[in-house]
Amino acid sequence: MVTPDVVNEDDIAKLIISDDLPDEQPSFKAYIEAKVYDKEGHLIQYRRQPMRSLTQYFLALMAIPLIGTYQGASVNSAPGIITSVLGLPSSMSTSGNSANILWNWTIQIGSGTQGFTTSLESLAAPINNGTGAGELLYSTIGISYAGSAIYVTLQVTNATDTAVSVTEIGLQGTVIIQYYGSNGYTTTSYNFLLSYDTFSTAVSVPGYGMAVFQIILSFTG
């Protein structure tokens, strides 16, 4: 005898077994931070908020170490995610030489705002690296890691007497392809916006003051 396969929503709910563990935490977390100092070097503002907006370029870039780019001894073309999302060339040459892929990060800050989409390619109004009005002088980017967290840090200085307002921040990535082809050794660079976030309220860098912006990527098991 076969029982009719008729159940209601309450019956289904009783049969569901959750895969969630008690107090389970996300395995990937990301934050943006801003510390602002006045011209005497005193800390006058500290901001920390979750990063919420990773782009498709970040996901594609992560595919390089996760799934690799090697296609086999007889194939001289890159896998689809490298070509379709990052827009990198499928083949660098026809000479059969392999290519090296290198990449680096930096932080870009801006004074505008825009709606988020996964295909964003730039900030709305990037703040120029300089000492003029509305500009901030960028220091060398710092990238470090501790435990399971990666820290990307940018220090900026306001060389004018007028405050500069920072409303948006992004993680910028540069992919560098090196290969030896028919014309000799060649290096080509490609730039991508890997994340985009706006601050809940603007971060004001005072005249002759400075600020330290940091993006933190944290992984747990």
C-alpha cells in the first residue's frame, strides 16, 4: 500500500534538518577603518564598519589561486573566468611560452557616492594624489597579514588648510602578466575595482591633518 504524497507546509517544516551550527560565524569577514589625526598628531576620529560590497572582479581574482590557471600541456589559453570577467587575454602569444600572473592591491578613496553593482569599475569621484585643493597626498601602500587576516593600509596627508571630505573607499587590484613572446619579454598591467563602500557618515581630514584608512579581510575555518 502506498501512502498518498500529500503534505502541508507545517509537515515539511518538521522534516527540515538545518545545516547551521549553533552560534555559527561567517568564514569570511571584511571591514573598513578610518583613523583621523589633527595637525598636532592627536587622534580625533575613529571609524570602523563592515565592508559589504565585493565586486565580480574580486571573485574572479580569487579564482586564480583557488582553481588555478593551468589548462594542460597542450592548451595555451586561459580558463573562462579569467577572460570573461577580468577581461584578460585568452592567449598571450603563439610561441608556446608560459605566462606569469602577479597581482597587488591598493586603496582608493573618494568624495562622491554611487549605487553599488558588481560590475563597478571605479569610484564616483576619486580624490587625486597631490598637495592641491581637494587633494590628499597618498603614502606607500602597506599590506600585511597576521594569523588569518590580511591588512591593506593607506596613509594620506592633507597639505592644505581646508578639510577634505572622504565619503567612499575601494580596494583596487592590479593584475600583471609577464611573458616571453616573439617580441621578447613583455609585461602588461590590468586594473580592477575589487570592492566599493561608502562611509555611513563622511570622514573629514582636517587642514594639515592626516588619516589612515585600512581594509581588513579575515578568514576563519
